[in-house]
Amino acid sequence: MSVFNLFEEGIAFAKARKYIEALICLDKAIELNPSCFYAWQTRGFILWGLDGSLEVLDCFSKCAELFPFSSSAWQNKGEVLWCCFGRIEEAIECFDMALELDPENETARMMQEDARKELSPKRRR
């Protein structure tokens, strides 16, 4: 089966809420093509919805590595760093990068502003 077919099958399983089957297909796609950005991204979203584990960060870090000029890759990595792990300063760096690449990325801008607000009181202590 091709990477594309495995990816499509993974998406179909995810839409049917068969997440384990989806992850199996995506893992196979990644095994065949470790540079398959969309398989990594989809895997990250599924894992995030399931448990928010460190594997989620690995997936979105890989996306940013594969496509360093993707605003959404940096935004997603920043969201995971902040929301799942509380690593606000690193998240802000990711949001900064996302906005540098796409100044119109409103989600990254909102996340960046909220993260900076949350960080400010912590710095005062």
C-alpha cells in the first residue's frame, strides 16, 4: 500500500473515531516515508485528542523540522508546549516564529498574546 493510501485510510479511520486503527495506518505511512508532514501532523492531532502525551510534542516538533516555513507547524508546536506541558516561554517562541512566517495567522497571534499575559505575573514573583 502506498503512503498516500495509508494516509487516506488513516484519515477515514479517524473520521470514524477508530483512532487506534488510524494511528496504525499513519505509523505505516511514516515508516514508508518519514518526511510525510501530513501523516505526522494528523498523528499529532489524534494523539493530542487521546492523551496529550509527549508523543504529541514529538509529532509537532517533527512537523516544524520538516517544514520550518509552515506557520501552522510552529503554531501547533507552541500550543502543545503551552497547553500540555506548561512550557510558556518555548511556546511563545513558536508563536513568534509562526507570526514571522504568516503575520495574518490570527490563532497564533491570539495564543501568543494569551501566553504572554499568563507569563507576565509569573515573572513578577
